[in-house]
Amino acid sequence: MPEEKFRTEEFRVDGEELLTKIKNLIKEGNIRRVIIKDKDGKTVFEIPLTFGVVGALIAPQLAAIGAIAALLTEATVVVEKNE
């Protein structure tokens, strides 16, 4: 079985931009995982995304991200993408 390769990208966003950024990244596709960190670099939320997870299946996580965004003034979004 071939080894799966992925790359990591990081984005700094304001709390109010967080949900929009996550939604846009998910729409792009080929994402394995999204990690949200606070301004101190602590992981506050992690979403593993398997192929085909969209729509209603991701809605509860997006609601949680909306609540987290209200508490964060600044966040770092770490995205693992398939090569």
C-alpha cells in the first residue's frame, strides 16, 4: 500500500474570520485535517476530515467553530492537505 503524503499550511486569522476561512478551506477539498490554535499556540479544536465528509455531517463541527470564534481574538488555522 503506498504511503499517503500530505503537506501542512498555516493561516493566521481574526476570530471573526475563522468560520469563513474554515468553510472556504473545506470547499477547496483535499483536506485531511483542520487544527485551530489560539494565539499562544495551544490546540483548541481539531477536525479530522475523511474523503466525502461534507454538508450535514460537518455542520456540528462548524457550529462549534462558530462558538470558539466568538471567544478568540486571533487564531491560527493549521491545514493538512493531501498531495
